[in-house]
Amino acid sequence: MSSEQIIQQAANWLTRLHDEDVSDTERHAFNTWCEADPRHAVAIERMRALWGHFDTLPAQPTRIALNRAFAPQRSRSAQGLGVLGIVLCGWLGLQHLPVWMADQRTGVGERRQIALEDGSQLQLNSNSAVDVKFDGHQRVIELLQGELWVEVAKDAQRPFVVRTDQGTATALGTRYLVKRAGDGTTVVTVIESSVAVKGAANDGVKVMAGQRSVLDHGRAQAPQAIGNSDPDAWTRGLLKVNDQPLSDVLQTLASYRHGLVRFDPQALQNLRVSGVFKLDDTAAALSALADNLPIRVEYFTDLLVVIKPR
């Protein structure tokens, strides 16, 4: 089933569940639907989270339609409920359309290696998407979501550029990574040779092997050494960490799991982790963390994991 179909079904379920006349039979059917595919529960969770964002919208037709659909009244017409489903689907569709329509993308927990037409090698991390735009003058990879690793084939006539909304990373050598982080920044990490990193608001910096630069608010920050970390270990299916905050490790593991991993970063702020974990077995990684740290890992179905201090 396609993502668009799941979004449509999730919107329909959400409208039914907000009807004051919803029956126990319908609630049971909803639970069955959620358990039928991990993507179903994730779609519902994201759609529920999306509802909170509409509170900040001005009094425009979208918000008016939503408020009418959820207005407390004895019975709602099918038209009102339909409007909500259409609006939610339309909103989510517009937000995710670039990713759905991407030239190359990966699902949650999936990694993929891609041979580009110029001989360059590209790897996409979990839940990532790119557009590939090659012509006679340049080679551009638009990173729409997630993280990529690239090994660039030499072509003196066509620069190789990875672009995000924060700026560009132009290869001056061969291997580097570009990541769109959850906080909206772009992180460029150089494995071999060097990369010219340029934000929209400044002239940029040259990042050498063993360094990274962060693009934030259209500015490239000064390069920082990555030390003894192994930032491209994920290309080999591994997460290698050395004295990293536990919350950062959990965030990475969560990006490889269907469903939700919930924890309070403040409650775990004093816990740090060193070790090597297999990204294809996040349950084993979480178990190892629980065995070696004062934390509890609680599963409330396969789609919801809660981590708490012991």
C-alpha cells in the first residue's frame, strides 16, 4: 500500500474517532487497523501531532474547516467529516510531496547504495530522499530528507554539489556525508580530501578530512574536528559511539525503528554511552543499553517504546 493511501485511511479514521457517536465496534476496528501495519500507527501519531500545529494558523479557510469539523455538536454531517479528512490529507500531502516524488528514497530502517550515471557512488541512510540533477555543466544532489554518503567520481568540467535549504557542499575530493538534522541544520562531514561548504548568507568555509561544518540559518560555521568518531559507520550497518550522550544514541536508534521511541532527555542527561551497535537490530541495542545503564526499556506494543531512568 502506498504512503498516500495510508495517509487517506488515517485521515478517515481520525475523523471517525472524533465523532461523538463513534461506536465500540469502530474503535476495535481502528485498533485492528493500527496493528495491521506499523506505518498505520505512525501515520495516526503524526496526524494527531499535526492537529496541534493548526492552532497557530490564521482564520483562513483551512482552519475554519478544521474547527467546524471538530466543533462540539450532537451529530456531524458526512460532509463536515469529509472536509477534515481532505484538509488533513491535503496538508500532509503538500508537506511530504517532495519526498514522495523524490528520485531516490529509503524507508525507515532501510539503507540503499546507488550507482550514479557519472560513476559516483551514493548511499542513503534510513528515511532519506534525494533528487538527482545532472546536466552538461554540473552535478547536483538535492537532499530533501535524511542523510547521504557520497564517493565522487572526478569530472573537472562538472562540479559535484550536494544542496539543502541551508546551503551547498561542493566536492573538492571524494568522500563526504551530508545530513539534514532534526533541528533544521545541515551537517557536512568530510571523510577524505576536502569540501567547500557555503551557506546562503556567507562565503563559506573549506572543510578538510576529519572535520565537519554545520550550516545554520544560511551560514557555514567554522570546521570542527570529529576526533575518533566514525561518522560513516552507518554505511556498514553500525552505530559506533564514544562517550556520547544517551539521548543522542536513542535518537539515532529511533530513526531506524517503525513507531515511536519516547524518553525525557533531561532525565537522562547525565548518562553517556560508548560502544558499537547493529542498526539492523535496534531491539538488541536497546537491550544492551538497559543491561549496562540505569534505565528501563518498556515496550507498549512493537510501535511504542518508552525509556525511563531506573
